[in-house]
Amino acid sequence: MKTWKTGEFDHALVGRGFRKFTPAEAVHGLKEVDLDRLKARNKKLILLDVDHTLVEWKGEAPAPGVAEWLKKAQEMGFQLCLISNTRRPARLMRLSESLNIPVVRGRMKPSRAMFRLALVKFNCAPEEAIMVGDQLVTDIFGANRSGIDAIWVEKMDGPEFKGTALNRAIEGFLKTQIYKALIMREEGEGGPAAQERTLLKQLSRFVVVGGTSFVIDTFVKLVIMRFTGLGLFIGGALQGTFVQEILRSSDPLKLASPVAGLIAWGIATFNSLIFNRSWTFEAVGKAPRAVQVRKFYVVTTVAALLNIGLFSFFFNVLPGDSVLMANVLAAAIVAVWNFLGQRYYAFRASAE
């Protein structure tokens, strides 16, 4: 099932290599392009792709609602122009005559030639024009290269030129990158159901990342406390110190538990930072990295203090020397703090 998302794009949130392929906004079809908003943005010239934007491939009858939209645009004072490198110029001219819209033809998009020619023809500056088309690689890329904003419309149902298959494949990859900068505004997109789905997705991913971090944390603690002599060495060094007074124990392993917890936390937390930022909350590019990292470590530093304290507490009060049980209890409590802190503080912009 194909997915299509509508809304506006913030180019600052897209990697530099993908900005030229990023439209100003995306809509389902031409008739959903808001002419009043274009007028408010001081747009004067609307450049229009033909196939799958106005008509089906090889077709000559405008899609439902298109003719009415074009008429309204002309009545509002917009200048319209068809931009096409079709191999069927006769068909293009028939469309031009039936729609009463002039044509500019030139080198194959995304060449800037046609766009620049249209600007000269209608005596418009790039910022006064808008391009509407269904392909990122040709319509959107070509417009952006020419300094013209672009609106991306969903491709109409039906077949298309076989040579477009490569463009569509590239477009599929580009979608995953530019959708990260999409600010949805379609009715229902930001409703309670959508928010609930987002929360559940983030929570499930957080659990997966938390699980891997827990494994890393537990393994490091076991290496220190059980598999090597590090625990005994650390505990021996801490005898006679304030740690012994706080824990009220002379057992070297019990004394070593806070240090083992700190070392394990540092390694596991780095794993959590990488995957929660890029995967759980999809926060890459949403805000300056340094700000996110700083906030993340504020949350996790508090979590570390909780984890170390709770791990040491449970390790000392539970019967036997159960490293695993003490770690499970501490991790479960700290996980709640971590999720809430990361979602609503460290990565808040993307989480919402």
C-alpha cells in the first residue's frame, strides 16, 4: 500500500544533500492547492506539470476539479503556464488551447532552462513563482534549482511512461529523508488517534533500545562483578572510605557495586543516545545536535543516579548476591523516567 503524507516542509530540517528535492508542501492533488495562501505569499505565476498533475498520462481530459481550480486561479489574477518536455507536442498544444494556458517547452526537467524561460516570458522573479508537479526528481528538483518554490502533488492513478520507473525508485528513497521535515497539517493527522499511534510506536522502539542497553549494562556489570577480579579489586580499594560507611558493609563486591553501575551506565547510555535519537524519536536534524545531546545527558545523568542508587539498594537488601535481580528492578524504575524525560524534554520537537 502506498503512503502519502500532506503538509509543509521545513527545509532547515533536511540534510543539505536532500534540500533541492524537498518541496515547500505536499497535497493530494492540484485542487487542494490553496490559492488564497499563494496570493498571501505574493505568488503571481503558477507553473504546472501536465501528466499526473492535470491529466492522466496520454489523456487530454482534466481530472475532476482541475478545470474549476484553473478557472478560479485565472479569475484571481494568477498567470498560469504549462511546463513540459513531452514527446507529444501536438497533444500538449491541444491541452494548452482547451485550458487556455500558454506553454513553455525546453530541455528535459530538471534542467533549469524551461523554468528560466517561463520567468522571462511572464516577467516574474523566482520568488514570485510556484511550481506544481508530481515528481520529486524532475518537477521539484528542477524548480528548486531555479530558485522557485514547489508544491508536490500525489501522482494520479493509472499507468505512466516506462522511463519514469527509475525516477519513482529514486523518489521512494528520497521520501524517507524529506518526510523527516514534514509538518503535517492534514485534517485528522494530528488528532488523538494519530498521537496515540505515534506514542505507541515510540514506546515500542524505546523498549527495544532499552532492552539492548539493559543487556549491555548487565553484561558489563557481570564482567566487573563476576567474570573478572575487577569487582574485588575495586571493592578492596574502597574499604575504609565513605562508601563503606554509606553502604555499611565490608564485602568488597558490595562496595564495588556503585562503581560497576557507573561504568556500565556510561557504555549503555551511549548506545541509548545513538538509537533513541535516530530511531525511536527520529530526532536527527530536528534540532541542533549539541542541544539534544546536552538535554539527553541531563535526563540520563538523573537516571544514572537513580540506577546506581537503586541497584546498590536492591543488591544490599535482597537475599543472596543477586546482581541480575537488583539490576532488573533498578532498570524497570529508571526506564519510566528515561522515556518520559527523553520524549518530553530531550527530543520533544520530534516526539510530538
